[in-house]
Amino acid sequence: MKKINVTILLLLVSFISYEQRNNIKYGIKAGGNIATIAGREIFDENNPRFSFHIVGLLEIQLSEKFSLQPELLYSQQGSRFVQTIEFRSGPNDEPMLFDIDFDFNLNYIQFL
């Protein structure tokens, strides 16, 4: 465990010293998103999911006119479906209605 901590510390120190020599900038972006799942319509309701995303980014200046910008994105997406099911225990019985909620919560990590 100590070896891993020392290795991480050395990488951070070397990154900071590299950053000072080679014009590297970093930052974060965040925002909201509205996501839904589309496809075959088998549910009564399809409600979107309101959530957020956050991005960590680096800008590495390679020359005066050229730079790279890698980004690491975390995003929450998904949808909520509602389905009403009718159940009868016999042919002449009063129907019983059941509402079933499906929550699809998807979390993504993307390297861009």
C-alpha cells in the first residue's frame, strides 16, 4: 500500500512540474441534462430523467496553433416508465389495476 501511495505522489509531483514547463491548463465543466430511453412503445408513460453531468478536462498546448484537450465525462441518464396492468381472477370478476413503475438509472463514465 505504501508503494502505491509513493507512486501516486511521484506522479503528481512530476505532473505539476511538467505542467509548469509545458503550458498545460485544466478545468471542470458541469451542467444539467434531460435523458429518456426511446424504442418500442410498450409502456403507458415514458418520463424523462432530469440529472447532471460533470467533466474534468486538460488542455495540452503542443505548439502555438495546436493543442490537445482530453476530457473525462461522468453523466447520469435514464428514464422512468409507468405501466398499468389489469388483473382478473375470474371472467366475471371486477378487474384489479396495478401500476408498475420502472426506473432505469444509467451512469456513464466516458473518456473523450
